[in-house]
Amino acid sequence: MSTQPLSGVRVIDFTQVMMGPCATQVLADYGADVIKIERPGGGDIHRHSIRDDPDGADNPVFASLNRNKRSFTIDVRSERGKAIIYDLVKTADVVVNNFRAGVMERMGFAYETLAAINPRIICAFGSGFGQEGPLAHKGGQDVLAQALSGVMARRSDASVPLSVYATTFGDYTAGMHLVQAILLALLQRERTGRGQEVAVSLFESLLALQMQEAAMWLQRRHELNWGGFPLTGVFPTTDGAIVLVGAFKANPLQDICRALDLPDLSAEPRYATFAGMVEHKPVLQAMFRERFATNTTAYWLARLEAQDLLCAPVQTMAEALASPQTDVNGTVIEVTGRRFIGTPLTMDETAFRVRRSSPRLGEHNDEILRELGYPAEIVGDLRRAGVVA
């Protein structure tokens, strides 16, 4: 295996839960030495937020976000704890946090303070809503960002009840934006020799996720709703459900009618234009639902695909994980006998590597302090004083 892209990069990771940890795990997967700073006695909230393993290291939720990292439990509010962090900063390239705005500053870890110690340091901040403004100090959380960004209000049809999206896609999206910001800052540092402060927020990331819809609204005051198109929908079959996207073809309605063995509705004046199909969407969709309900998902997939229409079965996560495509892609990895989702990135010469499983709380305290040059007697004194666990 060739040297990984981030070998030699040290990251001091103050993050917890998902947005920050999923970002720092990407860095760790590609070679960075990620030192996870955790509270003595508790650690990352995700170690215990889902009841499972008492130690937290084997909790599937925590373990899915924290492989390849080293855990360092330290009281960062004590003066001696701060001094240790400052020593770490001297050796580091990146400091990452996802606290509320102002928390790092109050703890004594403002960018200006850390840059004075190490001018090459990059400070990355992942927040709920940004560093300034009326929501800056509001607790950031995926569901709140869904609501405030407009994502939650976007539904395929107004009759669909408002609800919380079942996957924390805001955390993941913002986490990947945070990775981008860190990598860009590292690249810029190669040219300038200086670090900088970078930041992303859940709110901005979810607005960016809606860039097409936002542009249409900002420039035309028109609601663009991809899920609301007249020939697109989810339709129950006798043994499941199928999703159909009737678009990107010269006459998709005609092709749908052929697949469903219906008369050519595109020949009728009321369905001849897109506006007409939108107006009569309930009638069209009712006819589609009636036909799909007469046979199996496999039967209708074959007929739709014969017309080169975009369609797919609606799978559960369990079915998706068991899919032959998942196997071919190598999406699921095994770490110390447990299975997880790996990275979706494919790089021929610099594949990600699992160097260690998720750490036990404080597992690497002595190792990290030795690397900083602290003698055994000082380490013992720090432990007796409760500065490190």
C-alpha cells in the first residue's frame, strides 16, 4: 500500500456526535493521525446516547464514526489541561470542533491564540447556524436545520404530512463540506505557509443542498419541486413498491402507457403539454396506481425498463445492504469482526485503510503524553490530579 494522502497530518479533534466525527473519520481513513479529545468519565455523547455497550467503544453508532482515531481524555478547563492542548497544537496541523459559537474562545482555544502558538494551524469549525447572527448561539442539530433551512417543508405534494427525515443527512452533508474546507486549507497552506480558520454550518449546507430550487425561487419566485412532477411517483405493487421518474425523454407519457398497457394518453389534448399533465396529475397518478397494483414489482420493472424508463424498486436498508451492487462496490467493510459502511470514495493508488478500530475512552492517554515528551512521573501526577483520566 502506498503512503496515504494525509499521512503525517495531525488533527486535534474536539468534535462529537455526527457532523464533526464523520468529517474527521474521513481524514483518519486517509492517513491523518486524529487525536480525539474527550471528557474524562463520559467522552463523546454518542458513546452512550444509544444504549448498547457500557464502555461505548463497541456501540455501533459511535464505532461507525470513530475508527482510525486515538482517544485522549483530558480536563481542558484546567490550566494544566490547557497547557497540554497547547503542546499538542505545536505538533498539529488541524484543530476541529463543533461546539456552539464562542465555546472554543471561552476555553482559551480561539484561532488567534492557537495561531500564535503555531502559525501553520488550521482551525475548522462546524456549527449549527454560523459564527455570527441571530442563530449563532442556538444549539445546532440536524432536525432543527432541516426545519429552518426549508428542507422539511419540501414535500412531493402538499397533502403529505410534515415530518422529520429519518436519516441525518444534514450532519453528513455538513461533515463532508467540513472535510472539503480542511483539505482546501491544507492545500492553500502548501502555497502560503500559513494556516487559517475555516467554517461550515448545518444551515448553510442544507441551503446549498437546495441550490437548484433556491436559484429558481430567488430569480423567478417559482417553487421547483422535482418530486412533484406529474409523471414521477412511488406506486405500490402486489409485493412492494416501485418508483418511476417520467422525465428526460421526448414523450415519457407515451412510453409509460406502453409499459402499463394503457391507451396512449399523450394523444389526448388535456395531457398534450407539461402544464396539462400538471393540472391533471391526480387523474394520471390514479390510473398509474391502479395498474401497478395488479402485478409484482419485478413484472413492472421489466416492462418499464423495456421502454427505457427510469425506475427502481423501493428497497429497505437491509435489502440495499444485501444488494449485489453493494458487494461489488465494496461498500461494507469489516473491522475487528464487526461490519460497517466504509468510504464511498474510490482511489486506485491511495485507498483508505483501517489502522485501528474505534478507541476505548482514554485508551491512548499515555501514548500521546509520551509522544509529547512527558516523563512517567509527570503523567502519574497529571492522572492523580484528574487532569487526564
